[in-house]
Amino acid sequence: MSGSCILADALLPDGSRVDVKVVDGLVATVGPVGVSEDVPEAFGAQPSSASLKSSSLKRYELNGMLLLPALAEPHAHLDKALTAGRIANPTGDLMGAIEAWVHRKSGIAIEDAIEDTIERSCRALEIAMASGVTALRTHLDVGSDIGARSVEALAEVRRRYEHCLDLQIAALVSIPLTGPEGRENRQALSEALEAGADLVGGAPAIDPRPSECVAECLSAASDAEVGLDLHIDETLDPSVCTLATLAKLAIDREFPHAVTASHCVSLGSMPVDVQRSVAALVAEAEIDVVTLPLTNLFLQGREHPVSTPRGFTAFGALAEAGVRVAAGGDNVQDPFNPVGRGDPLEVASLMVTGGHQRPETAFEFVSSRARALMRLPSASPSPGSAADFMAIDAASVREAVAFAPATRLTWKAGRLTASSSQSVELASVGSRSPSGQGRARP
Ligand SMILES: [Zn+2]
């Protein structure tokens, strides 16, 4: 369902103040503040909106709040979210997290586990919506133990939230996927694709036969005519490079659907010339990369007490090669990361301090680039664009990333989906917004 409205007196990143008119979920016009109230035609309204008088539109007074493209979360695990309080990761690394997660499944009736998954997934989605997110891709465990039950449950949740966000599901199939012992997992993957998964997922680097696993994932995606989003090389070991295998196979097979490689941590450990040659292959294969700074900072590098590595991918080589890179939150308070606020601005901040990106670029990693990677139309204050927006109490993109103010409004296709506000009372000064702007709230 799409909405029509006016976002009045919005501050844009270039410093201008504008009214944005939205008709049927798309930006119709962007013009000077106040003009839309009197002369809607002056905005060059599209023919389809000619009958819609501005006065009849829902009007949101932003009073100079910063209007930005909505945030997008390209890599989440809703089925694991918000379990940190009950599932500890004793070693703090990736294998400790996997073992803790697998162990927790034993002894729980599958119906109870699914009910619990739905409840936590909805909470995590609502946290994301309040943060300004209108699109989210989640990986969901699929395998011989749980079958495709999580995908079936989340496909139902997706229907419940369809007016609030675009929810994409990647079937994260258990290992082994290859050989005779992988038969049940392959069957579960096929059931997940039938049940509504949008993408094939997996973690080839931890399969006993990584290259075969990559090939199997590509074949499953080809057969189902869907894209692929794999957990790739989540290790600092530079000898592990299933990313190159994936790129070569995608090129050789002329794989026609979108491919995302998530993590790509080992690429960051390789010599620069090797990074460049792998990045060139990735670019040729038109593979997008998602970096996950929160989780990889937590999980990676514990065996290196001196100059501990950051666990990031090779941003420089990927950018040079023209590879699209977006950033995601990955885990929200689970054995893979006991913290995480479900707020992409937390990720953007780490892309500045840990990934050495400019704040404005870091914001793109969690908004426009993430949307493009998810094959969603662009969202920006320009005519014809999707009206997926976040308004936030900040004076600039840098300030939005730095303060991550909780005062935000979220619109999906021109419909308000969430609003939250935050104020601070100082005894000597009175009420003030956290960023110090002190604006009136809409
Ligand atoms: Zn993940």
C-alpha cells in the first residue's frame, strides 16, 4: 500500500530547506518551503496526481529535521536475534558462536522454537523500523534439523509487515551441503526455496568441500531462478579464498541472477596485489559485497593479542575495482555478537572509525548502496524516486552518524511506519535535543 503526503520544511544534506510532495509512494515534487500549500501546480505535479490537492494530503511538519534516504539492512539473522541473554558464546569466536547456537537447539520442541523465533523476529524488525529501516534481508537457518520451518514462519511475518518494509529471505543452509552426508541439507534448501526464500544462502568456507559447496549453491540458485547471498571467507586466514571460486564459477556459468558475497574477511588479510586480482574477478562477475563490521570486530582476531586485526574486508581494492560494497549489522545481541542495537547508524559509525570511510560515504553503505545491492529502486528526494525516507534530528549526515539521535521518523512508500523521540532535561538549561539543535518536534 502506498501513501501520499507532504514532508514540509525538510532539511536536505546540501543545507537547503524544502517541501517534498509524495504521491502514491513516489516523490512527485521537491520545492521551496511553503510553496506547496498555495500553488501545487508550481511544483510540476505529475498528471496522475493532478486531482490531488495539497490541502488534502497528510502533512508532516519536519521543522528542519534532516531528511535522508531510508536505511537498509542488507544482512541480518532474525532467527538468532535477541538471544544473547540466554545463549553465551564461551570462546567469543566464530566457532564458539556456532557451537553455542547449535547446542541450544537440542531439547527444544520445534514448535516452541518457531514460536520463539517469530516473537524475537518481530521485535527485531520493529527495532529496525524505529531506526529508519524500510528494507531488510535476513538469513535464516535451514537444514536437516529444522527443515524449512523458519523460512515458512518468516514468510508469514513478511506478509504481516509488508506495508512497513521490504523483507528478503536468504536460506542459510547448514553444512555439510556436499557429499552423501549433505543430502538432507540439500533437501531442506529445496524446501526453503519452495516455502518463499528469495535467495540461496550458505557458508562454503566451513563445508568439508568448500569449492563443491559453492558450486552446489550456484546450482540450487540456478534451478530455482533466484539470486545468491553466501557467507564468504569469515576468517583472517589469507589462504582461504572461496570468493575467487565463487567469482570464477559465476563467470564460467554466466550465472544470470544477483550474487552477494557477505563478510569476505580473508580478502583483507591478503597482500595488496592478490586483493586486486581477486577484486577484479569479483567485479567481472558483478558480485556485490557486504561487510559486517560489528560482528567481525567481535569474532575475529582473538588469536592475535598484538596489533589485533579488525576483521574487515579489503575496502580499497574492492573500491578500485568498482565493486559495490554495502555494510550490515549481522547480529543483534546473540552468541555471534552480544551487543548491537539494530541501528544501521551504529554500523555506519564503525565504518568511519574502523573502516576509515568518510561519514557521508559510511551513510551510503547503510542506505543507498544497501538498497541497490538488494535490487530496490533508489530512495532520494528527487521526482520519481521511491518515498522511503528517514527524518532525523541532526544538522548534517556526519552529525546523524555521530550522534545517531533516537528522534527519527520513518516512511515506507510515503506512509509513516515509525516515529520515536528523545529529549534530555538539564536542570540548568531545560529541554534540549541530544544533538543540541533544540528544534521543535513535528
Ligand atoms: Zn551472517
